[in-house]
Amino acid sequence: MSREDIEARKEQMRPWYWWGVPTFFRCPWNETPEDCDIGLVGVPHSAGNGSTERDQHLGPRSIRHVSARLRRAHQAFKLTPWEAAVIHDLGDVPLPEANNNEVSVEHIQDYYEILDETGTRPVSFGGDHAITGPILKALGGAGTNIAGGQQLSLVHFDAHRDDYEHRPHWLGAKRSAAHWAAYTVREGHVDVERSIQIGIRGNPNELKADPAESDTGYRVVTAEELFEIGIDRTIAIMQERIGDHPVYITFDLDVLDPADAPGVANLEAGYRGLRSFEAIRILHGLRGRNIVGADIVCPMPTVDNPNQITALTGSVLMFEMLCLIADYLRAQSL
């Protein structure tokens, strides 16, 4: 038996999700960002939202395990992303002080600044929503590479606003999962006039005259409004809002109805949330846009159901995001 025979057998095994070392979507593991166009990154961080479930740092591992089951081509885009772009699993952001949110967000920003310098567009899986603030600071605003120094248009899917600057901290965390959507605007990384929050729902802690009114300046499409006006109108509002600016997508899994995502950290039960197929339709409304990066946050693998439906749904959404970027890069190369 030759080594060539063994390698040939390995190649035959690659389609099977239960074989080999798990990576995101069975991608090659290569931690050098210069070697890829799109980098898939795990951000195992839980210290930015200590008020609810705290095992969100286990999210990247859960997705690596189940994402290998997904098929490889995107039928709607007529795209095989792995052929249109070089896509690698870059591993996880190193967080040696993981219980210290304020230090960890600095470490996250340091990591993504390197990706921006190399021109590698990240699609990340968290981790709680505190991870998005430092990523936006690394990718948007003066001196950034992929966005050409421009502020970013943020497309934010969530059940919650995360711009609660009236609270000075969140159980001690100042750049927390509850603050990032405000400080990234104030510090010049997000253009709030070109950004949108989609799917906000549930009751507030304090009554507001208008739940869709944002003190920060976002256009808020609540879940109630979305279901009233429909998906197509929501897409049109989103497209008009972001214009031709570079876009960053952040997707909190709690925007989904618990029927599709029961294993999340801030579950909003009882009030209708987006179904995954509806979220995917809205994401398709971003096709052709200059998406500099994306993330999915707030998974709770330890409370997912036995068939890991939340992790599987997260994998599908991550696949849609990397396909949006691969499709854009393919179009730019023609």
C-alpha cells in the first residue's frame, strides 16, 4: 500500500461530515489571512453579556461540528463559493483574558485589524454580541483598508437594540453586548444614517412612545412592522437606507423565532420572530453589495435541542453570508 493510495482514499472521504478534523464547512485550516479572500473566524467570547446564558463561547465549536453537513453549492446564486474565492478556516481569535470583557474586546480588535490590512473579509461566529463592536472598529472608518476609509453601513438583525448608552455599564462590562451599537457610531466607525436594525421585538424595560424610534439614529424595522409591511418592502427600505456604502452584517440568533433557534442566549419567547427562510430572503436583498464582513452571535449550544437545530440554522446563515461575499468578489473579477 502506497502513500498515494492513502491520499486517494482520504480524498474520497472528504464529502462525509463525520470524517476528519472539523472545520467550518470542511474548509482548509490555514491561519495565515494573506492566503485567502474570505476568512471564517471563531470568536469564543462570553464575558460581554453576563446577564443571561453564559456559554456563548462554545458557539464556534458547535458550528464547526455541524456545518460539515451542509452541501457545497448555492443554487439561487448559481455559485460554488469555494471555486469563486479562496475560503479558509482561520481558527479562533485568541482571548487569553476571556473573563475580562474590556481586555478581550481590545484583543478582538487587534486580530481583525490584521485581517483588514491583508484585505481578508471575515465571516465570524461568536460568542456574544460584544464581539461586533471591536470588529466594526477594525473594519470601518478612517484608515481602514477594505472599506476604503469609509464608515460602514450596518445591517443589524436582532430582537434587541444593543445601543443602551443610558446604562454606563452592563454588570461591569462597558463595551458590552448592550453598548456596541452606540459606541461604534459615536466613535466614527458606523454611519448610523446609512444603517438599519431589523426584527426588534418583545417588551421593553421602560415604556417608549415609539418602539421604532432610535435615540442613536438607526432606522428600526420592528418585527411588528416587518410582518405588517412584508419582506419585499423591508428589503426595499434596507436597500434605500444603505445606498452604495460598504456594508457589515451582524446577526443575533435571537431575532429568529424560538421555533428555529431555541438555543440562544436572550430568548424572546411568545412574540413572533423571523423564521429562518424569511431572514434568508432579506439577506438575499444584499446581493451585489460591498459586504466587508459579517458575524453571527449569541448561540447557546448547551441549551440547543438534541438535533442541534440552532447550530444548523446558524450554519446555514453563515453559508449565506459567505456566499454573498463570494458572489460579490466573483462579479468584481469579471
